[in-house]
Amino acid sequence: MSTKQHRTLFLSDIHLGSRHCHAAELAGFLEATSCERLYLVGDIVDLWYMAQRRAAWGQAQNRVVEALHALRRAGTVIVYVPGNHDRPIRRFCGLVLPAMRVRRRAVHTTADGRRLLVTHGDDYDAITHFGSLQERFGDWLYYRILSGNRWLNLLRQRLGQRYWSLAEFLKRRSGAAERYIARYVQAGLDDAKQRGLDGIVCGHIHRAALIQRDGLVYANDGDWVESLTALAEGHDGGLRLLSHRGETLADVPPRLRLVQQDAVRRAA
């Protein structure tokens, strides 16, 4: 049996270079983590933000990079699936670079045999978005909310309180945002089903989730500007959504356990 803590780890929407990235929390998470394979599921470095504004890069961001190097030196296979904010890296898709493999999308096979599509998720924008003007306004408003979120959590940290996402709080109270997320989830599941796969692992919308629907797995590993979450696969193939503190927020048991549970229910 492997001595690694996780069989596989999935991270996305880190947005290194943006002042909204919680780099210190991510660095701490990575420094306490070991895994056989790591998928970086897009928007790892925010090249879009860095081209528009002055890059925010300091000691915490360097710690993240060093932690990734340490994982690679320890034998972790790193697969980079670029997103829309690090789109230029897509020109290297198909190559095996010294530190990582770059793929446009990937299919990951879990220890219990499930085949999961791994993609950032911006391919579904044409299905889920309304129009370019509304999208640009949404991006502008979102970054304003993230700025408020940053200042609020600095205050909460000084008061000894836990991290809390203002942006997530507001999104959950917006009917339009919830309808958009529902369309996104369905688009991802439909894509996995059409490919004959067992589910999807994605990011992009900054809404962490781990659910099963109609026999398919929908796993969104979240982000490191709001939810501060990651998706982990255990050595038995089970999936867990983790907080930056390592707490389990949601889980999908391995397929063998699901089969056993179904057999018990039928026998009853």
C-alpha cells in the first residue's frame, strides 16, 4: 500500500498573482499534503489579472511554488489542465514538461475503476452564460466583492474568527447565480455522460461541490479565493471534498462500498 496521504489530489482556481488568492493558506495545505498524483485544474496562475493589474506576488506565493516543487521531488506526478485565466499555457498541451504534464483535458481512473473527465470547465460558458456585456459586468462586480471579502476576513482574523466567504454568501442568495450554477453542473454531467464516463472533476465557477446524480459524479474542487477547498481521492477510490484545514466537507464512497450498500438494501 502506498505511504502517500492521498492517491490523487485536485486543485483549481488558485489565481496566483491576483491579490485575492489565499496563497498562505494554500501553502500550508500543500506543505502538509502528500499524494501520488496532483491535477492542477486550471486558473493556477492568473495571467489575465496580471496583464490587467499589478501582480500581487510575495513570500506566500513563493511558498506555494516551493511546495509544488517539493511534491514533485517526492515523486508526485503533476498534470496541468489550463483554464481561461491561464489560457496561454494551453499552447503546451500534449507536451511532458520537466515538472509537469500539460493537457487540454484528461480522464482520470480512480482506484475503484471510475473514469472521470478532468477539465477546467470554461468550455461550458457558451451554454451557461447570457452575453459578453453581462459577463464583463459580472467579472467587475465579482472582483469588487472579493476586495470586500479580503478586508472583512482580515478583520475576522484579528478577532480570532474563522475564514468566511462574503462572495459565497451573496451568491447563495442570488436566484440568477443559483440558476447559472445549476446549468453549469448539468452541462458538465451531460458532457461526461456523452463521453461514456462516470463523472466529472472541474472548477471555474468557484463553487465547491461533491455530489452524485443519476449514477454520475459531479466534483468541483472549488477555489483558493473563496471556498479554499480541494478534492482528494483515497487509496480505495473514495472521494472527499476538503477544506484548507483538512476537514471533510463532503464525500462519495468508493464504488465497491456503494455496491455492497445496494446489495444490503435489496436483501432487506
